[in-house]
Amino acid sequence: MKFLPAIVALLWALTGCNNASQSQEAIRQAVIDSVTSKVNVGAMDVDVTSISFKGSEADAVVSFRPKGAGPGSGMAWEYTLEQKSGNWIVKDRKPAGGAPHGAMPNGTAPTPGATEMPPGHPSVDPDGAKK
């Protein structure tokens, strides 16, 4: 019975080694590792805006914006991550809010040939040259 505390400590340590850290920074780093080969993450501010842990999975909303740009100037993605070998790995991702590229904020598709620009946008002539 002298060895029982040692065995319990060893089992606790071994099970702890398989668990990834349930922290915002661990999730942020997993997402950065996932997108580094696709985009220049060094030119962006990457922020985890929400996390929900469910056992060995996590759902997170992550915002990306140009360094120094104000909030709301970038884009947000929803990530599903899972624990593997003590690390978080991106399993799936989709645009936050479910709007694909080109969709309007209210979820409708833009009208083909529409010429209305956002407020403050410089005007553009039909062949694409700035006025």
C-alpha cells in the first residue's frame, strides 16, 4: 500500500499529458498554426472573441484584421478544434455568421451590376479605373 499514492500520481500525470490547455492562448495558437501557410499572420491582429469547450473539442470565434486597424475592420471565422496528442488541432472552419464571401450583411446576395458603394468609398467607373 506504500506505492498506492505513487501509482495514483503517475496515472494522474499520464492522463494530464494528453489534455491540451483549455486557454484562449492555446486556441489562438492552434488557429495561427493552421493559417500560417495561407496568409501573412505577422501582418494581422488575431483575436479569439469567444470559446466554448466541450470535452475534447472546442468551438471558437476568431477575428482577423490588419495590424493596427480598428475593431470591425476585418473578418471573423468560426473554428471547431479537437485535442490530439496534447495539442489543439483545427478540425473545421466557416465564416462567422455563415455569410459566404460576397454576401451582404443581411444575408442577401449582391445584385449583379450594382454600382452602390459603401459610404466613403471612392467612386469607380465601369471599366474599373478610379475617378
